[in-house]
Amino acid sequence: MSDKVPASELRFCSVERDGAVATVTLLRPERLNALHPAAHHELHAVFEDLAGDRDLRCIILTGTGKAFCAGYDLLDNLETGVMELAETGFAGLTLRASYPLPLIAAVNGICMGGGFELALTCDLIVASEKAVFALPEAKVGWSPVGGGAQRLPRAIGDKRAAAMLLTGMNVTAKQGERWGFVNEVTAPEDLMAAALCWADRIVECAPIAIRCNREVSRESFTMPLSEALDPGRWPAADEVMRSEDAQEGKRAFAEKRKPVWKNR
């Protein structure tokens, strides 16, 4: 952690660094990592801090105990009468249309409500065989407010999304993989190794190219194809092709060595 958010002050999550990869772990196992206002605001500060770290290339998000995240802490809401998210949404992430760094959700168990919305915010989802996903808000008279109703149809299509949104049904990790919102299913003991493997693959690539690829794929998704294919629409792609890293990539390929990226 940088000194903006000292690790000693974190109460509801931990942050560990391994080179260019950070792992953020939710730490409310007694509530299945369900989040209350203080946790949302803490995570907002953590992700703001990490976004400004120029040495960081990827973030893995996971939970401790039986759950990835069971959503909003309803018991806290009943006790306090307060329901509040950070300005950037559930866990400080879900209302961001984009985040500067690639995010990987390592889903270790229960992933429901806001927890599922949090996972959907990530670029990749790696799930334990024990993981279960749901948007059960309708069963308690609520509605998803963290982007789940918007992101899920984009991920799996409107009919499958409707099945989850209108019934609150549980979906297993394997079913999630078949439906297309889970990238890989692993044995529980292999989850973090698999997530780190994905992160390492991202780190091996040129950061300037990763930024461009995320921008183009995200912003072009809802465009008419003719507009999305307009070369003038994507100045970031031209920037990549003219970059020092593009030249380094070609040299490294010719010299049969790993490239040394300069992020410019």
C-alpha cells in the first residue's frame, strides 16, 4: 500500500503487492463479506489509491472465508437504518464506467447481489467450483443498484440475464462458465494460482496496448459496427502503433527475447 491509505488503518479489506499485481481481499467473513457503508468508503479509498500507482498493472479481488461477497449488509441496514454506497458504487467500483487497471475477480464462494455486481465490474472472473452467483434483490423487495441490471445482459444476453434478475435464481460456477460470465472454473485450492496466472499474462503485455484494448472493446460494444470500425474513432490505437513499446515489441520478437516495456 502507498501512504495514502496505510495498511494499518484498513479494517474491512487487506491489500498485498506481488510485483505489478495487487490483491485486495474482503475481510468480513462473519458477515460473508457483505459490505456496509464504512466498508464501501474504505474500498473506494483503496481503489482510488491503487489507480494512481504507476507501478501497478493488475488487481485481483477476492474474499476470505466462505464468500467472495454476499452483497449489501442487510443486518447492518436493519440495525442502523442507513443504506449508503460510496460515490463510485458498491465496494467503490460498480458505478465506475471504467477503471484504469485490469481487474480480476477470484470468486471463492458466495457471490450474490452487490457481490455479483462487483464481480461483473471486473474484466475477468475466475471462480472456484464452490462459487455460486445470484442477483436475489427482488426476493427482498430491492433492485440491483450497482450496475448488475445493466452489465449482466451485456455479458450473457437479455434472456439469460432476465432469468437471473426476475427469479433471483442461483447459478453455479460451471453454469456461469457455460453462459459466458466466468472465464475459468478451478478447484478451490487452485483459485488464487489461476487468478495470478491470468494476472501474469496481462503483465507480460504492453501496458499501453492493454489500455487501448480495454478502451476500444468497452466503448465500441454498443456502437453500430460501421461507427466502431471507423479508424478515426480510436486515436488511442494510433498512439499504440506509434509508441516506443510497439517498436520494442518488434525488436524483442526479432531477437527472440522478452520485451522491456516503457509504457510509452
